[in-house]
Amino acid sequence: MLHSKEEPQNNQTGFTLVELLVVITLAAIAFISFGSFFLNYITTYTHYQTDASNFTELDSQSLRMGQVLRGLTDIVSATSNDIVFYAYFAPDDTYVSQVHYYLSSNGKALLADVTPMTANPPIGSLISSSKKTYTIISNYYKATGVNLFNYYDASGTLIGLPITDEHTIIEIQVNLAEPGSYTKTGQTLSITAGLRNRKTNL
């Protein structure tokens, strides 16, 4: 009895080239969309973190400057972007130092020169060899039309510049700012210090 040999049937089907291209394209679109969203999220988060850190620095330094200014004993000179005065810069200082707050030459940093004295004025003299420079704000932002320092008299009136008599200054307003990573206008913080310890006989 003869049996015919039947060819095995292959019922397995595969993806066509077109189907593979469609799947790859959809996967690529999904990957790019997710990657773009994730990257934007990380960038925004980083900017917020930078701004938060900068504002913390502004807050800390404004409080520190306010404390030093409130305790000053006399003002040597005062302009819109720098001030020279005598004050106890550190709590454990025996004598006052001459403190000079000013902007760097490129206007991008707020600095303080602190020169100790042999005794309090008018007896003491400056120890120039011991002068130290501190960076108060490393990334300072100069807002348009805003002075670093504003000065007010006893009636609370803004004193015009130049100031010919520093003894008329009763309050000093400090306006600090840093450029914003997420906020394009930058971050600003102001503090006003009343001069409670200034001497009038120096």
C-alpha cells in the first residue's frame, strides 16, 4: 500500500518589515517624549533648588549685615554701592574694626574689607597688615535702578546723595539680590538697620 508523503505545513507567522518599522517608530516616539519630559523636570527642579539655595544665602547674609550695621559706632563714608564704618565685625572682638562693604570691580560680588584697630576710635589706629577681605555674596545681581544701600534720616526721609554729613543717617537699608535660575528677574531681599550704637563724639 502506497502512502503519499505530505509536506509539513508551517503555520507560524512573523512581523513584516513594515510592522517592525511601525513598532520601532512608536517606541522611539514614546522614548523621546518620556526623555524630554524627564529632562525638563530635572532641569526645572535643579533651577528651583539653585534659587532656593541663593535665597537662603541672601537671607543669611542680610541678617548678618543688618547685625553688623546696627552695632556700628561711626560712619566714615556712605555712597549708593559702598559704605565704610567702624563696628564690631565679630562678637568676640575687643575693639571695633573698620568695615568696608562694596561691590567688586565687575559688580558681580559683594565684598567686605575688615581692618582691625589697636583701640577704639579716636585713640586707635588701623592695623592695615591684618586686613581681611570676605565675600558676602558671591553671585551678586545688580537690579536696575536699585541701590545697594539707601540712607534715611530721623524723619524716615531718604537722604539724597552725596551725603555731606554722615551723622544725619539714622537708618540704612540694604538691598541684596542674586540672579534667578528659574525666575529671570532675579531674587531680591531688603533689610533696614537702625543705628542704635553710633557715637556722636568721634
